[in-house]
Amino acid sequence: MALSLPIALDAMGGDFAPAAMVEGAVRAAQQGIPVTLVGRETEIKRELEKYEPSSLIDVVQASDVIGMDDHATDTRKNKNLSINVAINLLRQKKVSAVVAQGHTGATLVSALFGLGRLPGVERPAIVANFPNATGRVTLVDVGANADARASFMQGFALMGAAYSSVMFGKTDPSVGLLSIGEEEGKGNQLVLETFDLLKSTPGLNFYGNVEGRDIFKGTVDVVVTDGFTGNVVLKAAESEAKVLFGWVREALTGGNWLTKLGALLVRPALRGVAAKLDPAEYGAQPLLGVKGLVFIGHGSSDAKAVYSALSFAARAVEANLLEKTASKLEVLAQKLEKVDTA
Amino acid sequence: MALSLPIALDAMGGDFAPAAMVEGAVRAAQQGIPVTLVGRETEIKRELEKYEPSSLIDVVQASDVIGMDDHATDTRKNKNLSINVAINLLRQKKVSAVVAQGHTGATLVSALFGLGRLPGVERPAIVANFPNATGRVTLVDVGANADARASFMQGFALMGAAYSSVMFGKTDPSVGLLSIGEEEGKGNQLVLETFDLLKSTPGLNFYGNVEGRDIFKGTVDVVVTDGFTGNVVLKAAESEAKVLFGWVREALTGGNWLTKLGALLVRPALRGVAAKLDPAEYGAQPLLGVKGLVFIGHGSSDAKAVYSALSFAARAVEANLLEKTASKLEVLAQKLEKVDTA
């Protein structure tokens, strides 16, 4: 695998920046993925000195960092923020994608204004994956739009379908609308309006309503929801898995000697289950709908998660996720064009 | 324990009615809980004949049942529906509470129109409990209101607090508002408006915003949200637990003989964890805000879940949940009175 252009990594964003970002980049380079570290050059180079030099890593200076307490809109005021410099490299086609683990709102704003939207997209959306009973489900939007409209959701559905088919090889992925009842007519106002729109969207394999339980049961390939509900579900699901596994661990280590012996014997088997649930599996979630590949990672990403994010981004570049998403959205672009020329 | 009035059980609602309902009632009676079975007398009596007769069980005839495919509003057209007969018994104070596992919307409509709202309540809400890292969290609303307003949510917060303190002995329970960021100002429009209202609600220990992850981390005693988000989270959480435990079971039974031996040894310890997660632990969730104690159970309830629901309802009657909820809501009742007389 060799990308012709490097992936830009915001080396200053995230709880463990820049150390975890640099270590993750070094690991990615060892796997042949070229990385451009964006941020304070001296700090980054001090970290880089800890590793063997690699021709696949370069550094681009950015003097400032957006603070986690800053407003997302502050991003527009300062060109020298690491996220803005990274997005600008993408706009200039000096990199093939951007990975950022910092302030999510800032990344959104920077990407939206620095790159612009793909034709047909009213609002970009963040896409996430869950492991579930039948493999994996794609959930969209998980936080870019706290308040959504039916027409935004139509775009989410198409973007989610494109993503599921490009990244996970699903042929004509089925798309469900998250609601509180399976039947048409169940849900809140937004769902009722969205249902009608999705039903009549060409090129969309619309399944109908799904419920919370269907996310894990694996009823559909893609679940569409507003960014508020999606974000709540994503964070609740990650936290639930952590708490449940904590209980399992506690039960196994806190028992009598027979339980402890049993725990030793089953440990390898349970490790496989834990790995399945590791949110670092992909490391980052794509922001779809902008003119460029942007991946948003957990603020708490460690080097392993950073490496996973870079490697997932590299896969997306190679699979032409951007072009294929744009082509799936053409049906909406044509509709908007018609409205514009009417 | 001896209740002076029986608990009415809709014997016709739920996937396994009337067999599971009758068996659950028999178990409850064995524990000293008087139960009035409401539904088709001949069908119920045929089931009852399978058990020792009990003076704590009686049957009230109701000739009709609401179908799962009927509209909730159809409930108002037929007095002879089992749910309407049960609610009517409660209105006439012939029973102390109603437990229903059938059509949730029908139960809502029947309770709302048959009993009326408590003073100060704009909208009743369904309350659920989750086991979590620090014990248990109360989530409200989990489905009564697909679209909510800030003023509804204020009522949810007070009802959730009353419930948490009465049923789980929490002193001045902390109440968090479910959002997509901890800071004030994060969330959708509904959350932003609700935040301001909750901040200034007397008698409410308002914590501020919480995120999806806080539900399982145990950050607060009560989490307030709209019925759409709450329902999605509830169903997703139950389903996730089931899928994760399925994986654990599979990993333990599918391995080599050492893993299988280990699985045998850890089985008792894991059974404790599974019990913690059993949605049948309480069996039913109260609908708060109406003038009477109404509990809504899973449609898929088996006899054990029916028994748990009856026993939980009996606890709520003895703990004066209704009166204490009404008194917590007085602050809203006074506010509404002021508006009415202005």
C-alpha cells in the first residue's frame, strides 16, 4: 500500500497531544502510510526524536491550537490554528485526508468553511460504526447537527449508504430510520417527515423505521437519525460496553479460587470479545458531505487509536470514499439544481 | 406485607396473555399481594384452574382487547377493553394500581383520559431504571412524548426526582439533562430552553447537562430527556446488553476444552452479572403524572416479569409514590394556578 499523498494529522488536538499523535504517526509510517504532522514544530520534533527517523513523516508548522473551552466559531478567526492549517493542506491537495482528535466543533467549522459542501449536501454529518449481532452497523449523524430537518436527513441516508458500501463492501445497503416504533406513522415530527422523504428517494434501499434495539440486532446496514439522538446513543453504547465488561471482570476476579482459576482459563476467549468492542478499532469517524476526507477521533485517543484512525483514513482514500459519496449524492444535487433554476 | 386494595392486572395485554399474566398473578398472591385479573373471564379462569385457588385473586370481566395494530386513540371508543376496565377500577378506588403489558399507547390514552393529570402536570411521562456503575439511574421520559417542550421536561424532572427518592431512597436526587456536551449552551433547541427552566425550578437538585455516557457512569440519579431520545436509548441499551452477553456466552462455550472448563467455573459469577441486567428485575415502568399508579410492562413479559411488575407496583403503593409525586409537583401546580388566575 502506498498513498501518493500523505494524511494530515492535527498533532495538537486531543488529550494526549502531541505525544500520542506523534507515536501513532510513527506506527502508521512503519506500515507505509505517509503522514504530515501539523502543529508546533519544535514540540512535534522533540517527540519525533524519540523514534527512528522516517522519510514518510513530515511536519508543517502551525503556531496555535484551539482550546477545548473555545467556541467552535472562534476557529474562523485564526488561520494559524493547527486544524485550519491541516484543512488548508487538504484544500490545496497537498494531503489526501485530515485526521483530527481535538475540538469536534472546531473541526466541523474548519472543514465546512475551508472545504465547502459537496453538491446536494445541505448539512455534513458524522458517521460512526457499531459492532453488532450481524457484524457492523453504520449510524449517521452522531453529532454534527443537534437540530436536523427532514431534508438534512435525506442527505445523511445517502451518505451513510455510500459509506457502508465503500468501506464495508455492502451491496445496496439497507437504510433504516431510527424511531420509537416500527410502523410507518410512529415517531416524532422529524421522523414522520423524514419517512416520507426517504420513501421517495431514488437510489436508496429504504427499509422503513427501526427501533433502538435494531442497532445491535443488526436489522439494517445503516441507521439514520438526527445528530442529537445519534450522539447520545453513541456515547451511551460505548459507556455501557465499558461498564458491562467492568462487571464481568469484577465478577471473575472477585470470586473464590475456583472462579479465579476459571477466569484465567477463559481470559483469551474474553479478550476476543473485548477487542470487538474496542472503540479504537477504527479510531476515527468520517465527517461526510464536505469536499475532502476529514476524520474525527476521540479526544481521549491514545497512540493505538491515532494509528487506527490514520490507517482507516488511508483505506478510505484508497477506496475513493469521497468520489463515491459525491456520486451517491448526485440525485440530491440534481434536485437542488432544479430548485435553483426554477 | 398486606395491601388493603388489590392491584389490577390487564390479563389480556402482552405477547403471552393470558397464561403468563395468570401465572405471574398466582406467584404474586403467594407472596401476599392481592391481584384483580381483568379480561375475558372464561379464558382467565381456564388458566387459573391450573393452580391452587387463592383468596387473594379475583377476576373482573372485560369482553374486549385492544389489538397491537390498533391506534391508541381507538382506546377511547370502547369501554369494554380490558385496559379501560382496569383503569376504571383504579378511578373508582377499587384497586390501588394498574399493571398493563399490552399496547403502550392504549395504556397511555386510557390512563390520561380515565384518570386525568395530577395538578401541575402538562404531560405524563414513562420512567425507567437502568443498572449502572454506581447502582441505578432513573431515565424519564422513555416514550410517552415523542415530541416534548421545555415545560413538559420541567415536569419530567420533578417526577423523576420524586420517583428516585421514593422508590430508591435517594435523598435530594441529582437531576441531569441529557445533551451532547456537558457545558451549558451545548445541545439542541429543546435542551437549551429546558436548561434555563430547570436551573430556576425550586426544589430541584439540577446538576446541569449530562451526556449519553453518564447514564452508565452514574453521574446523576435522574436523567431527563424527551420521550423519543429516551425510548431509543432504553431499547438500544437493553439490546446491547443482550448482544454483549451473547458474545461472552459464545466465546466461553465455543472455545477449546480449557475455555469450556473455565466457563463452567465462572458460570456462577457471571450469573450474578446477568441477573443485574435482567430487564425483568422491575418488570414494569411507571407512568407518572396521572391521578393513579399505572405501570407499563414489556409486551414480551413472561410470568417472572409479570410477578416482578406486580411486586414493584405493590412497593410503590406502600411507599405512597403517587402522593409523594403529587407533592413534588406542587411547585408547578402553583405556577399554573398563577397563570390561570392572571
